[in-house]
Amino acid sequence: MTENDETDPNLLRFGWEEWVALPDLGLPALRAKVDTGARTSALHAFDIETFGPAGAPKVRFTVHPVPGREDLVIPCSARIIDRRNVTSSNGESESRYVIASTLRVGDESWRVELTLTDRSSMASRMLLGREALKDHITIVATDRFQQPKLSYDVYNSARVRSAAPNRSLRVAVLSREDNYSTRRLVEEGEKRGHAVEVIDTSRCFMAINALSPEVHYDGKRLPRYDAVIPRIGASITSYGTAVVRQFETIGTFCVNGSDGIASSRDKLFAHQLMARHKIGMPNTAFASSPKDTQSLMRLVGTAPMIVKLLESTQGKGVVLAETKKAAESVIDAFRGLKANFLVQDFVKEAAGEDIRCLVVGGKVVAAMKRTGAEGDFRSNLHRGGSAKVVRITKEERDAAVRAAKAFRLNLAGVDLLRSEAGPKVLEVNSSPGLEGIETATKKNIASLLYEHIEAKARPTPVRRRIDSDDS
């Protein structure tokens, strides 16, 4: 690197400020100050947190690439290659994490080391020191922008999402059970380079305040996660949705939101919601007074009919009443227990079979037909049912997608029956198990879910300000 030979055509001319890109970090346009007096290079970063295993630590941080645009946030992550004490020009020493990234200037690219530090008070979001400057670069200290100019407009367009690389994410799985689904989510996430932590929902507690809402776990504040995958058991729906709501308040992307989980668990509200969205389902009725039993049954139709506890899960609390008299007896028994229940038409032509459609990010990614055990009208796999892959119709696919959308769920198991009048949605499950459908369809559902999470973790474009200046 020289500072006086400006005639050699093989030399790359740099002014004291240049436009650069850091494609590995999803930063397509930055203005960097070139400072040959500094040995190391520095990148503006905040919310700096380490994560991952001790043997291969990573750092998660966010960047405001455009000065004065605090609303533009680019999340980044990288492997930590060192930790270094750096003394700034004012004599202050700071311990900083060191990462490596590709630096792109014009048509040339090379690897550089960067320290992470808060440069919010600086005009340039990046400092290029001696170590980052190649031997064939000459510095024109009296000028700037000797290399091709870039523009901050890239952050106002969808290109900021497409330019972002898949990065290592910090993901929390809210689960109280060490079951197949939880293990698969951890296994697949780590295979894709993410750090996945299992958090027992019931052991979380919350600091609720306007300025800094937090989630605590085992006596410590939980770190900032890129995504949360809720696996909330039915027995702790109320508290579990409160924990998810707290993550939403913080601004964390939750695969399924608290409202969707709560709505799917409230069977009466779930049916009302599906009716509002004109989603086909078996005729359903609900009443509180014992005097309404006959009217309730007439609304549904003739026997046989299904009597279902509102709190039922995995086929428990679901009774098939073969005759009108049997239906009256079951209804009277449930009322005697002061239990909330609903009555549904029994779809005879389904013949003890239903279809589970797995919806991820608004698409049906897998479907299986479940058949009940011998003599059981319920097709739940937990009750001895069997499953096999099935080809679904466009009408069935549309019904499943519309049902998941009605509950605003990014991950949903939609159970439907094949009836003479078309598909009838029985239930929308916000914590569908992965074992049955992965086994039956041989599809990697956990991987498809992470693809959706990775897409959601990409940066969001911001509106261009009329007064913005790239010069």
C-alpha cells in the first residue's frame, strides 16, 4: 500500500471515505472511513450477545447501516475468531469481539477482520484500518469516493431481503417435554448452523414494564432470540400463551402467536372463528341450559352424533352417541359434571378416518390419512390409530390453508374429514406433533419449518425518507 504513487493502473485508488459492502453480513451498502493510522477495522454494532457452544462461539448483533435511521435494523451473526483490546484515538481501551467477513469494493472482494463496537456517534458506520487494505491500494487522502458509489436505496427495496445471507440464528423451543418433536427441532436447527435452546415454559417468569419487558428463566434474564417455537401443552395454555405474549412484546418472532394458540385451544371460539371465515365444518351446537338438550340435538341433526368436551385433547373426552337416547344420556352426564361441551354431526362417510394437513408458512407441506384402531371412531395416533401418506385435493388444500390463516398460525396441524359435501375441518392444532407425519410421509418437516424461520429472520425494508442523503 502506498500513498504517493497514483499513476500505476494496477493500483486500486481509495479516498478517505468509500462505499463498501459486507455481503456475508447482509450489508449491501455502507460508507467506510479509511484510516491508515488505525491498525484494525471496526464495524458499528449494538445489542452484541454471544451464543452457541463454548468450542465454537458465535456473536449476534444488529447494525444501523444508515446514520440517522434508527428504524432500519439489520440483524447479523458471525463466528467469533478472537477477542481483542483496542485503544481508540482518544486513548480509551475496549475489549471487542473480532469477526471475519468478505469486504466488497467495486468489482473486488477480499476477507477482512472486523472488531465490533458502538459507532453511533460517528459519521461513518465502519472504519477501515491498515490490516484490511491490500498492498495494491493507494490512498488519495485529499479526496473521497474514488471507487464506484453505492446507495442506501437498497435498504428501501426487497433487495435488502434477497441480499441477506442465511445466518446462524438463536432459537428457543418452548417445551416441557423431551419428546420426538422437541428433539427433532433441536437436531435440525443445529444441523442448519443455529443455536437451539429448549426452555421449560412453566419455569419462565416475566418482568412486565413499559420500558424494558423481559423474560427470566432459572433466575436469569433470557437473551434476545431470533425466533421462538412454542410447543405449549394444553394443561398450561393460559400461562404458556402469557409467556409467548411476553416474547411478542419484546419483538421476538414467534412461529405461532399467543392469540392463535389460545384461539385454537378454545374449541367453542375456534368453531366460531372458522364459521366467521366460512370454513366448512360439521354442524356444531353449544348450549348452557339443560332445558335446551332437545333443541341442541335438532340443530345438529339426527343420530349418531359426537359429544365433545371443550377441553378435550388427543381424542380424550370425545364420545360417539349412536342413538338419540344415547346422546341425551351423554349430554346429561356431561352437564352433571358441570363440563363445557359441544355437539357435532357425525360424518358417517369418513368411516373413522381423517386427514391431518401440516401447514407451514401458509403452505400445506405434508398430509397423512389417519385411521382409527379397530372399533374406534377416533383416528388419533396416540390412541392406537395408524397413518399413511395421502394425496389431497385442491379443495382440501385450500381448506387447510384458510383454516391456518384464520388462526394466524405459521405452523398448524389441520384435521379434516372427507364428506359428501366437501372437506369438513374438525380442529386446528397449534402444536402439531412431528413424529407421525414425518414417519408417514418421509418428509423433513422440521427442516421446512426452519426454512420459514430463516426467511422471516431476514431484514425488512424501510420507507425511503425524502430528506435522505447518500452523498
